[in-house]
Amino acid sequence: MTPVIFKPNELSSAQRDEFIAMVHQGAQVSKHTLGNLVDRAVALVTIYDGDRLIGTAAIKDPNPDHRRGYFVKSGERAREVQFPLEMGWVVVHPDYRDQGLARSLIQAAISAAPNGMYATTKTDRILKILPEYGFIQLGASFPSAEDPNAELTLFVRDFQARSE
């Protein structure tokens, strides 16, 4: 099971719909805006087991206000311009977790990014994985707008950082 990197226009309509459905199930993203965000992505990463989509990730070109909001909330507003891209939508099907697939997805996504990037997470698993790929925590954690019981942590990765 190897990650494959696509540009959004390289996905078939069925693959696009499948990608959107998996991201929507695994991440707190509005289904109404997700299609447009997928279409604007720099790169989409998928892993299949046969014909079954089991993992996703992306390098996104976020709306400037969205990006700014994360940096402001973390107390690092001045650093926003250094990290124009967002890595996200790292979702692994529950039946396939604990097999290193999130790491494979993250590594593939990073290989597709031409510039510095940021990521946010509220999960312990991703909190532990991101530093393995050159991400460092920036600023303070802050409450998630989508899940008031969760804290988001902002991570950044310079385009010159190397993945292991």
C-alpha cells in the first residue's frame, strides 16, 4: 500500500467524491465547502488497499483569513507569511490504523510541497508524528472552533526541513 500524489484535476469524479467523503468522515470539515477546498489543493495524497480508499492527506492552499486565524489564536501572527501552505486532511480508515499509514501519508504530502507549511492537530497521534517530519510547535494551543472540547496545536515546517 503506497501513497499516490495527485493534483486535484487528475482525480476522476468518483475518486474526488470518495476523497471528499473520507475527509468529511474523519475530519471536522464542512461538507459544503470541502469540494471547493479539494479543488484548490496543491496536492492530494491517497492510499488504497485494492479498490478501497484507506487514507488521505493534502497540501492545501488555505484561505488567507483561515490561515491568519490559526496564527493569531496561537499568538504567532507575525509568522503567518512564512508558511503559505497547510498540510491536513490526514485521515486513515479505522480498520487500518497503527500500521504507519499516517506517517506514509505525511511523508508523501511533504514531498509535494514547494514551500513552508503549517498543520494543526488535536489528536495525540499526529502530535507525536509531526515532529518526526521536521514540524515544530509554534505558539500556544487554542480552542478548536469546531469542537469546543478540543485544543488545537499549530505546527510549522520550513521548506528547507528534511523528512526522515
